Amino acid sequence: MLAETHAMGREYHPRRAVHALLCGLTLCITCALSLSLYAPAQESNLRGIPIAWFEEPDQHAPHWRVHFDPPTLTYSQRFVVSVRAILPANGKEPHPDWHILLRIADKSGRWFQNYDSFRVDLRGVPPKSGPLLWRGYAFVQPGTYRLALVAYDAINERHFVWHKMMRVDRPSVLPDVDRDLPTVEFVDLSQIPPPPIPEYLPVHTQAPVQIDVVFNLTGDEQLSLTPHNLDSSRRPYVEYALRGATALLSQLAPSQGCVRVSAIDILRLKVLLDRSSSDAASNLNRIQQAIPIALDNSAVEVHTLAGRTKAREFFDQFLEKVISDNATCSTRLPKADRAIVVVSDSHIFPEGTDREPVSTPEHRNALFFIVRFSYTLFYTRDSFPTAVTTFDEVGHMLGPLHPRYFNVAEPNGLRRAVAEIVKDIEASTTAPPAR
């Protein structure tokens, strides 16, 4: 749950507005001011709220505005539904002590046991305070749901109810990726949600295959010598895209074969994870902990600035090491086919850096893929649409490998890219028909 101030009758979320524009309605993780400043540090107790209240017909509180936002696909490839309640901080009646509860039922009307709750005690609100905004979020699997919001005023002994039927369609691409995750999971998005484990990503191979996934965690903003506002606005997008990509690709599960995961920070010239074939959860947790550090501008030091000119060389050398490494991650895979997936933000390397492409491997026995974060931002100037597109030199660097490129600009793009990678790997291991 999130709670924020609400000013001048309109929501004021500068970061959320940027996230929605650049991240395909990716969820923000910051808020302006928590309602807990006004309330005791405790949550509502569902035991005091009769379950029958959630079944009652709608009865709306005066001067409240409640919005049930449509389901949104996030980069974690989970659908999120959200509810926003804008409530007045001052009124004619005694200041209320609100207990806000959000529950979800399936299409048969059975309520899920988990719920979201928050207490907003307005008795300590300063005079002339503006309206307040409360938000509740839940991850849901595809299906049909009934959402119910109950607001109970413990001071004036009254309650109000809002309902909304909501359908979340099952995508045709990777339709079962979330099948092993909770059907409904309420989340507090004032914090970064834990990575989605396990996600269902089988790769139906008919011959052994070794998949190497290399994540470059450096964003173009950190690499640039002269970052500008557009770079800064991309940072949340890059972070969410990295989190989503690492979750999906770390959990590829070939029926014959194995996956090795690497993560590098080319700005700091660091190898954070080197061809690890550990369990997916262990690899994923280590990478996700490193992402905010790699994207933190405040952690850029003098030696890091000097490292910018060596970043491309470092990137090149590490990829060549992975490509030339023919050691298998299992003794049961003596002659496995190979697939190498590189995931990176779009980069323009600083002036003075070597721009020679990577060396072509002697034995072309591998498939190569590049998942590259980019976007085109449209805005209006003099009534005409204008586009700002990210440029990239990573593709040029890897050009001799003849990789298949995927430009990812929103969550569905990442989903389609992973599905196509799986499809290509499966096809490469299919035995040719007998003559």
C-alpha cells in the first residue's frame, strides 16, 4: 500500500508521471508523504470488519473519489491491479479514524484470505490540510475478479463500500509464465517487490543446449560523460527493465541442457557474476541486489570516471571470454549446442574508445541474441509530434556475431523477446526430418 498527499484536487506524482510515460505504466516505488505521519504505526485489524460488509451494495463516502485502475503488465511479467482513494482530510464531522481494507474475490465470489489494509487516523491532521491519496496494489494471475474496498470510520461508526469487477486476459505469448506464483498477492510498492520466483519458462529442447545469459547492469546515464535530463528520466525505466529481464532469463529451463548466468558492471570494470550455473533463485537475488548499485550516480568515483574510456573494451573482452569458453556446465553435456544472450541498455561509448567489433569466433556453433533497452519518446512541439530515440553502439560492437536483435521499450516487448529466444533455441535443437 502507498499513501501520499494530494494537492489542489489533482494528483501530484512527478516521478510516477515519468515512469508511466517511459516504462509502460511501470510502477513507481517512491511516494511524497506517508499517511502514517498522521496515524499510529499500526494497520487495520480485519477481525473487527464483518465479511458481510464486503458483500453489501455500493455505498460511497461523501467527498471521496475511488478509482479502480485497469490491470497493467509490469516488467516482472506480473499483472498488477490497483485502487486509488482520494479522501478529504478535513470535514464538518469529527475527524474520522479510517480503517481502509481492500479484498479480492474470484469469479465465484470466494474471497482470497490475504488482503490489504491501512489505518488513517485524521484526528491529528493540521487545519486546512489538503486531500490525501491512498493506494493499494495486488499482483494477480489472469482471471476474473471482484474487488471490494471498505472504509470504516471508528470514530463516527460508519462504513462505506466500493466494488469493481475486473477481468485480466491471459496473454497469448508465454501464457503460463506466472502459473506457479500466487493467484493474488497484495504488495507494498513503497518498496521494491521481491523477484518473481518461480516463473515457468520451459525450453523444450530435443538435444543438449548450454545457454549463457550476460547482463550488463550499467545504464547509459552512468556511462555518459555529459548526462542530460532525458538520461535521468530513463533511469527508472532501465532499472525496471533490468529487473524484469534478469528474472525471466535467469529462469530459463531447458529440458536438456543448462543455463549459466553472468552479470557485469562495465563502468566500474567489475564482473559481478561469472558464468554461474547455480540455482536460478541464487543467481537472480545476487543480480537484483547489484542493480541499484550499478545505477547509482552518487557512487561514481574518480577511478570510475576514468573507467568510462575502458568500458567498451571491458565489455568486449568479457563477451569474448564467454564465447570462447567451451567448457560445459554439466558433465552430462559433452557436446551441447550453445546459445548466448546479451542484455544491455543502449550505449553510446565515450569519445576516444575503441570501436572495433568483437572478434568472430572460429567455430560458429552458437546462436546469439541481443536484448537492448531503448525507447522512442513522443511529445508535441508546435502541434507536431516530435520523437526522441535512443541511439546505440552495442549492436555495432556485436555485429560480426550476426545476432538477432530485440529492442525492448515496454513490458510486452520484453515478453515477446523472451518468447522468440525460446522459440529459436527450441528450433535449433530439433533434429532434421529423416529422408
